[in-house]
Amino acid sequence: MTNISYNLSGKLDSSLMEVLQRVNQVTTTLGLRFFVVGAMARDIVLEYCRAIRPARGTRDLDIGVEVAGWEEFQRLSDGLVATGKFTATREPQTFRAGLFRVDIVPSGGVAESGGRISWPPGHEVFMSTMGFEEAYESAMILRLNDQPVLDVKVPTIPGLSLMKVISWHDRYPERPKDAEDLLFLMDHYAEAGNEERLFENENEILQAEGFDLVMAGIRLLGRDMAATANDATGGAVASILNNEIEEQHQYKLVQDMIMGARIFDEFNETLEKLKKLAAGFNEGFDRKRDPHSRD
């Protein structure tokens, strides 16, 4: 890998490095592409790249892997167990590795139309991998270790946010933490390296939001998410966001956001933030489909 975005060698937990080294070893042997997703990606990007400490830490390590089919996924699973570091569980995608719960999320040849996968042998457990391809292609390359060298792909905040929206919607009400994570990413997007963009290149957003950096940052995140998504993912995310801000009896995404973040008295403000995210996403998605359109 080239074009290292950040060198984080020596900054991350050594036990995490050992687990990722083994994942890298097995996937390299099998010729597979992988990247870190989920809450661990959130922690790495925010805390170690941007010095923004998340409200909660995690020992969950989610690995996205592109495989040709379920036989290749099984070879990957067997290879991980053969290292002696991973222990299989009753769930085919879940392993224990020391203190870490490791979920291997396959995409590619195992996916049905719309990026949906169902786990063999019973095919009774479903999940969506929509957005994984875009998140991988737009991901940053981080050097997590110098000796031995370990370069790993991790999604950008827009790519991670796309996956959070889809995961929350796909598995509602099982994934309230996805809503909590999404709100945290929204709240901190401006300070995560985007303040200069807002003042210089995206000044019309800043002015429109009354120079409120948080709200402007959220709207900018929506635009960046739309720029990352392909047409299918963009259409799905736009539908989810627009549905969740329409007047209704139960605002499910907002409720999960405020319950997870324990900000029960801030419903209206959180709904307004979600509206800014949707507005930015719609602006970006419309611009993407019609480059000559104006905001």
C-alpha cells in the first residue's frame, strides 16, 4: 500500500496490533482485501487521527472482507483459527481473540442483489453490506505499525457514516449504538479537519448556518456522504434520512440517538441536526446526479 494518510505506529494497543497482524497475514495469503469497520474504525479515526475521544471505547473489532463466495469465506475462517489466535463461536462470523470480539463481515460474491447477505447453512440471519464497496474504495490507508509494517485501510468519516445509517436501518431495533455513533460523527465533523474547508471552500454552508460550526459541519458531512455513495447506496440512504425527518409519531433514529447519548432533553436539537444531515445529503446527491445544478 502507498499514500499513507497517518502513521499511528506505537499509538494503538499492542494486543490489537497482534490481532490485526494475524488478520493481515491470513488475508494476504488468500489474496483477499480487508478493512477495519464499525466502532473500532470510529475510535481509530477520531481518537488517534483527530484527537477526538469517543464517548465510549470498544473491544469489538469488525473486519470487512471481500470474498468470491462462501467457500472462500470458510477458508478465511479456517485460516484465522489455524493461527491459534482466534477461537470460533456458534456464530459463523464471530471469533474471540483475547479480549476482542472479532466479527468478519463478508461482501462481494456472497452478496445478493442490493448488497444483502444471508448466512449459511440455514440462511436465517441477514445483514446488508450496502455501502461497503464505496467505503473501502474511499478509505484511508493508515500505518498502524512500523516493525513489522502493518498498513490497514479504515473508512473516512463519510464512508463510516454511510455504513452506520444502513446498519441502523437494516437491523432496527437491534443496533441503537449505530445511531449513537452517527450522532457523535455528526457533532464532531467540523473539528475533524474540516473547519478550514468550511471557512474557505464551503463558506456558503457556513453562512447559511449562521456560522454555527457544528450545524455547518453536519451539513457538510451529508454532502461528503453523498459524494462517497454510488447511486444505489445514495438512493437508499436518502430515503432513510428523509423518512426519519418527516413529521411522524415516532422518530426512531432521533430516539436512538438521544437514548444512546443520554441527552433526553435535546430531542428538538437532535432532530434539527438530522435535518441538516439530510439536507446536505440531498444537496450532494442532487449535485452528483446533475453536476450543473445549483444549491
